[in-house]
Amino acid sequence: MRKKGKHTLHPDKWIDLYADYLYNYTMARVSKPEVSKDLVQETFFAGLKSMKSFEGKASERTWLVAILKRKIIDYYRKINSNKGRAEVRMNFYSDGDNQGDWLEERVPQTWGSDADKKMENEELGGVLNDCIEKLPEKYAMVFKMKTLRDFSTEQICKELSISSSNLWVIVHRARTQLRRCMEDNWFVK
Amino acid sequence: MFKFKITCDQATTICDKSQYRKATLLEILRLRIHFINCKICALYTKQNNRMSRIFKKNMREDAFCSMTKEEKEAIHTAFQKKTSMN
């Protein structure tokens, strides 16, 4: 415990006071329970290690959240460099004269006259979830933050330390892949 | 000079942005002009609107309100080990 500002640290109470808050905070961003637990634990450890640098200007919780934010960015960078890169199947020609055109085999198909009826079917939710599961993790992470949890573009960019054009490329790829997946598994079967 | 012509990749990106009301008027204009010659992207856009409705209706938050007592215990034990080492 050090006293410079008006706030002090009490690591023995961290888990009781902040574990749930930090866990929820993390889940809303990375969506994975196991990963979230690990990140929260790492945050506590990192906090313990850097207690000396706590100046008491911010509350204990704010200080821990600041550490957690760094951990989330690190995690995002890790999934971005590992597997997030190449495995999304492209929908458009990436070079040559027809760069940016639809790949022939990826052209959207007509969904048929029963599409509206199919949208009301209760099984659709399960098919959609399977499709989301198939997304590479970093696409799923950004897509859920944007679509499910209504994070603003600015906030996502800041929290994951990415540019807005980068964000839209990710949302675009996630959505074209989901559209395609729903077409294959639900609308045109 | 202002470029009106965009690729299908760019057109569908604009369409995706517009699903979150984040496309600019200029972008929407480019998209509309693109539709004149591209029925594929017009179809994509129609389906994309449907996809937005599907997401809204079917994407639900998993319950993740808290960690279990055991999970907290586990962190606590690991934590105590660290503290005693310091």
C-alpha cells in the first residue's frame, strides 16, 4: 500500500471486488470464457507486479481496467498474427485485370421465393451460430463487438488499436463470409 | 477528377458500412451508380439487408455474468502463491 494520491491498492480484495467486473468487461470483447478468465488472472498478476507504479490518481478499478485493456490489445494482436490472416476464403479477385470483381464461384445466388418464410424458421438461429463459429477468431471478435454489442467504430478502433479502414475490411469479410455460409446451409440447399 | 467507378469489393464494403449507418452520402451515391451496371452487387445488398435482420433477431448474448466460485478460488490460490513469493 502506498499513499501518494487519494487512492490505495488492496490486492487481497481484488478478486472479490473486481473479478466479475473485469470478467464481464473482457467477455464483451473477446467472447471466449477460457480466454477471458486467463486475461483477468494475468491482469491481477500484472497489477501485483507493478504496484509500485500506482500513483493513487485513479481508483483501483480504473487502474486494473487500464492494465486489462493492454492485455486485450495484446491478445488481439496475437490472434491477428497467428491464424487470423489468410484463412478467410476470398470472395473477390485479389489481382489481375478483374481485381475487385466477384469470383465466379462466389457470386451470390438467388435465395428463392421462400426466403422470407425461411427467415422465420426457428432453426435459423442454430445455423447462424454455426456460421459465426466458423469465422476466424479475430473476425468473430470484431463482428460481435460491432453487430451484437453495438460498440461504436471509434471505440473498437481505440480498444483494439486498429484503423477504421482496417475495421471495415474485417466487418466486410465477416459479413460476406456469413452471407455465403447462410446461403450454402440455409437459403439455397 | 472524382472517381465514380468502384469495384464490387469496394461496393460491398460500402454496403456493409451502410448496415451500421456509417456510409457517407458520397459512398452511397457511388454504390447506386455501381448498381446500374452490376446486378450482382444489387442482389448482395438486398441479401445483406436480410442478413442484418437475421443478426438482429437471432444473435443473442451468451450468459456470462460471472465466474464460478471455483474459478475465483483457483485465481485466489495462484494469487496467494505470488504474494507470498514477493
